[in-house]
Amino acid sequence: MTKEIVVDTNAGSVRGIRDRGVEIFKGIPYAEPPLGDLRFRPPRRPKPWTGVRDAIDYGNMAIQSANVFALPEDLLRLFTLAGKQKLDEDCLYLNVWTSGREGSARPVLFWCHGGAFITGSGSSPWSDGANLCRLDDVVVVSFNHRLGALGYLHVEEIAGDFEHSGLAGMLDIVAALEWVRDNIARFGGDPHNVTVFGESGGGAKVSVLMAMPPAKGLFHKAIVQSGPAVQMANREDGTRTARQMLEHLGLDAASAGELRDLPAAKLLEAQVRVLAGVSRAAFADRRRLGFNPVIDGTLFSGGPFAPHAPLPSINVPLMIGSNKDEMTLFLGHLPWVADATFESLPDSLTPYLGDRAAEIVAVYRNAQPKLRPDEIAIAIVSDQGIRAPSLVMAERKLAQEAAPVFVYLFAWETPVLGGRLRSCHTLEIPFVFSNLESAELTGDDPARLPLGEAMSRSWIAFARNGTPGHAGLPVWPAHTTGMRATMIFDTVCHLDIDPQSTERRVWEIRE
């Protein structure tokens, strides 16, 4: 049985519902719609409204293409990583779940959705925050923000009146955090204890937030799930992408102002053409290609984790990790992986590894002799793209000697689709949010449920105390370069010291 709840925000009153012990508010505007002359501009505070605004349904999703990662139909059916709401430029809305508004202030978990910087939403069923609130006394926030060209087209080097256009989407996130600072106490949350967390592109957004001076002080802990971002696009990278976009639209510097007048569908069409030119050969530099936040030296001062960890977040504790078989989601179904032989692997992996391909294949075969050729391929590209840069971030954060770092590896394997996905990218999300019963990807083995609770409680413990340990896990010490303590999340969780150390050393940065 549901009950209506009204809460006052600094822009006006909103009406949500109370359902099974959780108060839920959806579709709250945190900024003015970025339409017309506001397209490509930094967000502005929402205009106040009178009366009570319904906050019962999710807001619009950002403009985006369908199936941008070209997943086959059997995978698309399992991955509900976006909502089903209307796509619209008017998308700057957030959602709040709270276990209550009375008593002591609750830790706030601020979720950045995945999908690189071009797709996804805060309305995925996997990231519904209600079950986290039912598990413990917390507040969960999710949101939508501008994506793709509308969020990250760096035109300011080409034409005037486009200042910060290459950071518009990230500035949306800063605006959402400012809304949390100003309003979350009215929903029972503690504005002085906010944890930003995200998976894949959401983890990259967390990485960038850590390097943005405007975000300093708006969050106090950070979690990066399978989404490391060591290096982002610089001004030259962003300008190159913007020129490609203008070329596809038939515009030049003199006519760039027309970008604000073109239908969003035209911009999306040109965006698709630009992204088609991002080749597999550039996989390791994917954060610098296409539509990504652009380092401008001021609002986004550098890195975010190159050549060192960012200073704006020097005192922010970090939890970071990856999944054992990340790339089965994107590559496992492709012939060069599915039909791989040990003889074919060096050539197949050359676009990723260059002249080190044969050497690296040999190292992995020796270290993990029971793996099949396709499993070796996945292990290599998963480590190269996600685990290795995650560990780089952990070590650079440790070098600041200012805040602890905790590292995990998610190793549980899903039985769906004959088990071929193993511990794939995104699989940990429903575990973190305690949404296993509704996530078809995880199957129906009841043994997965205790793991889900152990992970949810770790994320909550970290949000509350800055350490992820709790009574349901082995002792989990902070990471050090000497011991490299890593929590392995599996049917039986255990602590490992420098797991897969031989493979890790393959990716150590060579001077």
C-alpha cells in the first residue's frame, strides 16, 4: 500500500510516494531544461514553481542512439541498462529514494549511470535504489544528464559563444551534486556524507569528478566500478571530434552557431557517423576519442589520473575494482574470440597490443594454463581495458598518502546463456543494488543472494564510514603497493594478496 509524501525543495514542493518503507521521488528537476539558446551551455538552476509538483515518474532520458555497442539480440534482452522513458533534450532530472526523513542524517549514495558518455540513464531497473534503503538506513540518488554531442562537443576552439561546451554533461552532474548539497537534508540525507559511485562510463564520470575543482567538497567518498579513466580528451582531441561533427553537418566555424538550431535528431545522426570512425585499434585510448569530457585546464584541470591522482579529491577515500571477465559482454560473441585458437590469438590481438601480442599471449598462457584460447583473449583485453588502469588509479591515489584505497575483484559467474558470459561487464550492478530478484542476467540460483547482500553492505559501509568491511566479509584491509590486498567477491568471498600478479606486471607502465 502506497502513501503520498510532500517535501519542500529550494525550487518548490514535490510529491512522492511511500512504498514498503521507502519514500520515493522521481523526476525532480535539478536544472533548467537545456533547450534553445541553453543548448551546449553550462546548466542553470531550475526556475521555481508554485504548488506541488508530482515526482512519481522518472524524467526524460537524454538523447541517445539505441544499442550503441552493437550487442546481439540475446544479450540485449538481458541488459536493461536504460529505462523506457522518452528521449528528449529536456532531461535534467534526478530521483531520490530514502529510508526516512526523521532521526539522524543518512549517508547519501549518488549513482552515476554507465553507457560511456553516450548512452544509459538513471532509470534502469538494476539501479532502483529502494532495496538499498530497505537493507539499511541510507539515501540513494540517481539522475540523467546530457550525453554524446549535446554533452561533450568541444566547439569553443572553433567558434565563439561555446564556452565549456565540451564539459556540459559533467557540469550537469556537478549541478545535480549541488542540488544534493542544498536539498538532500530535507529527504533525510547528510549533505556532508555523499558517496559518488558509478559503473563503466559511470565510473569514468566519478574519475572525472575527482579531478574537477567545481565538484570539490560536493562529495566525500568515491567508488569506481569497472570504469577507470586515467586519461581523458584534451583540447586537441575534443576539437578534432568537433570538426568531424561539423563536417558531417555541413557546417564550418562561421556557421557553427547553427548547432543550436538544428533538430536534435540531426545532431544524433552526425554523432553516429563520427563514432563509426572510432576504430578498434584505438581501444586503449577510447576515453580520448569520440564524445568525452574535455580537459580545459580550469573546470576540468587535468588527467584525471595522469600523470598523478587529482588534487581536488586528495582527501577522498576510493574504492575501485573490476569484473574477472569484463569483455565477454562486448567481444565474447565475435568470431575472432569465439573461434579463437592459440595460433590465431597473436594476430587477432595485434590491434589491441601491437608488437607485444605474442609475448602477452605467452605470459597469460603460462600463468593460466587451464584457460581456453577464447578465455585467454577475454582475460587479456579485460585486463588491458579495465583491471590494469583501475590498478594504476589505485596506486596513483595511494601515492598521495592522504586517503585510503580499497580494491576488489568481482569473480562470480552468471549461469545464463550456457555460462558463456562468465563474470561479465555490468554483472555486479544488481548485486550492489540488491536487485537480484528482478535482474534476469543473474539467473535464479539462490546462492547468489548472500553474495548480493555482502556486496550491498560493503557499498553501504564504505558510504557510511569510508571503509567497506563488515561482519559478513573477511577482514578487508586498505590497499598498499606492498601487499595489494584485494577482496574477491564470489560465492565464497575471500581476501587475496596481489591476485594474478604475473598478469598484472604485464601492464606496468614502462618508462
